[in-house]
Amino acid sequence: MDPPREKWKNKFNEWFREVIYKAEVYDYRYPVKGIGVWPPYGMKIRNNVISILKDLLNQTGHEEVLFPLLIPEEILRKESEHIEKFEDEVFWVTYGGRKKLERKLALRPTSETAIMEMLKLWIKDHTDLPFRIYQIVNVFRYETKATQPMIRLREVTMFKEAHTAHATMEDAEKQVRSAIEIYKKFFDELCIPYMISQRPEWDKFAGAVYTIAFDTLMPDGRTLQIGTVHNLGQNFSRAFEVTYLKPDGTHEFVYTTSYGISERVIAALIAVHGDDHGLVLPYNIAPIQVVIVPIPYKGTENTVFELCNRVIKVLKEIGLRVYLDDREDITPGEKFYYWELKGVPLRIEIGPRDVANNCVTVSRRDTLERKVISIAEIKTKIPELLEDIRRNLRARARKWLQQHTFFSEKLEEAANIVNNRKGIVVVPWCGDTDCGLNIEDSLEGSVLGIPLDLEINVKGKRCIMCGKEAKTVIRVSKTY
């Protein structure tokens, strides 16, 4: 059963806000615009996602750090292109109590400048390279557009930023490729489909040589940027005078990269997999992987709960997160609805008939299909079912993205796809910046960039805007 996405198209924001609130994932009622709260259940999801990301980074030579929230104004301004982009988004601290500060302090919008200030103290010799660190922190940006929970915020609470330094541009390029592979594995773990594009020059990260972005498609036909990788070259190291001693005794500026992810990935996780019943979570992310709902009749309570506890013991022995819903004040049907809303991958129902037949009834969250499994099969069948659910979530999400990606050589047709939010359109492009900006204006969308995950032959094709020979193709869509 595929999620009924078409009916959400015009009310996706309403659906999303309702689900994250009712499922207790994220509470957006905090009395400051663009700021939300993670309740306990949402925090468990958040921590499970972070754990996967940390493992991938730790396995690839990154070490975790923690930098201050406050950045002095003069440090933030050292890289001119960087501050020019962020200046309108910065929150400034100008008072300490009642006393006006001698210098303004910024609440970090991102940490390149703060980290470079310390790298010049930490990196001295070529033996200090490569240098790879990351942190997961809050960042603040004065978002002036319409804010949306988890998607467009003024306080981003789950900002993972990795920063690396290298001896050569070639090494920095290798790190960019490595970062892309890390993100691919990460999004595959979450079963989130993605597109990888090199952002156009006019939309790259401020201070970067180039930016590579991961985007996914939301149910309302708009794309959401869920990850970025930046090759910063020597732009920041020159501004901050971060050099290293080469083996020949000369000094050279380091080459740096940075790459970031935020709670947008959890928004994408919810949006891509959810349905009319609520959340649908891959088992590796779900706070509760299996919920057991006893259905005793009068006089069978002892035998039903005895079997429930036997099943719990078996599932815990194989490392699963299990919860017994033994509430007496609501019906089994209400419990079914509650745990479907929460996105628990598997529900096990145990009643007197199951006790008599030495079996359990299992319901999948992704398809809502039910099947009977014998007690003897639980240890093998439940893990198999959980993995099959994850495979199905990944496959149907990829199918959704593929079905809503189009190629067009006609301006009117491409505009129709973008304006009606049918998905992403790939169009031929001559490579000229002015032409690219005109494409954005004409299609009333945003250029996501040049696809790095598609092979499209442009021989003989003409730019959709100017008609000149196409040098490549670009993705265009409505975006958040």
C-alpha cells in the first residue's frame, strides 16, 4: 500500500503539523517564532538519527568537538563573501545584563569562521593533516520567510557541521567525495531518496569554491535540501592565515571543506514515509520497534500476559526495543490507532486464541498487513519482517521520486511541471549564469544544480532558454 500522497498535495503543511504534534515528535507552540521543542518521543527519534550519523563520521576519521555559540563580530567578518551572505540572518548580542558590550557577538549562523580561528592555533605542520572534526549544535538565523516546523527555523537545534583541513586541493577533493559517500549511506539508512546536484554559482555556500547538495521531494511537490557539502579551497584559510609547514620547509595555506545536515532530515523522514495514519518509521530509527498489545477476555488475563512476557523476553534477547501496552482504560482498537500514529514498525497482538494456538498476530505498519507467526518462529521472523519493512520503505520512496522526475526540452512544458508542483524537471542548459537565472524566472522555480547522479547525453540538445548548444542539464523545482 503506497502512501496516499496526492490527497496531501494541497494540505501537506496541515498534515505535517498535525502529525508531528499528535505523535509527540515536535511541539511548535513555543512563544518565539521559528523555534520549537523536542518532546521525549521526538528526542528519541532525533537521537537515533544522530547516532547513525555519528557512527559514520567516527568510522571515517572524524572527531567530535564543541565550539562556543558566540562569535565576535570581527571574526565573522574576516571572510567577506561569507559575512555578506549571512549578515541579514545574524542574531547579535549587544548587551550583557544592562551593560552595552564593547563589541557585538553573533549567535553562530554556522561555524566556519569560529573554527578557522582555532585551526590556526592547532595546525602547524604537515603531520597535523588531514584534520577532521564535527559538532552537533544549535545555530541561529533570522529567517524572514514564513517559518515552518523543522524545515525553516530561526533556531536549528540539530545542526551537524563537519570541518576538515588538507595539504592539497586534491586531498580536499577526495574529502568532498568521501563526504558524499557518508551522506549516501546516511540517507540510505533512513530510507530517504535523494538527488545529488552541484549547486549553480549563484546559489553556492558563501565563501565556497563550489557546493554539492542533497535534495529530496516532499509530498507537496516541492524539494527540500537535506544536506550540503562545500569545497572551501583556501578562501577561509587565507582570510584567517591558517598555514602548515611543508616537508621542504615552506609554508602553505591549508585547503578546507565543510558539510552540514540539520533536523530537516527528520522532517523528510516523516514526510517521505508517513501516511494518513501518521508516522511510518524504519525500525532502526523507531524508539519502539515492536509494541505488544494484549487482548485478554475475562478469565484469560493470566495466560495472555504470561505469553506476552515470554514474547518480550525473546525479543529483548535479540536486541529489539519492545513495549507492552497494558493500559486498561482504553480499548485495543484505540491502542492500534495510537501506535500507528507513533509509527511503530510492528504490532504484536496476543489474545486467548493466540495462546491456545501458541502463536501471535503481527501487523506491519508500512502496509497494515497482518499475519500469524508461531512462537517458535518469533526469533527469526520478527527481525526478517523489520528488515523487509525497511526495504519496502526505501523502494517505494525511491519509486515516488523517480515517478516525479521529468525531462523536458520545452519551456512551456517545464513551467507546467514546476508551477503545478508535479515534481522535478531536468532541462538542457548552455551553462551561462544569466540564462540560468532566466530559467528560474521563467519556470518560477529554483535551479537545484547540475545532476551528479544522472547520466544524460546532451549531444544535439539545445538550451531550453536561449536555444544555444547545451553543455549540460540542470534540475529545477519549487523549493522550501
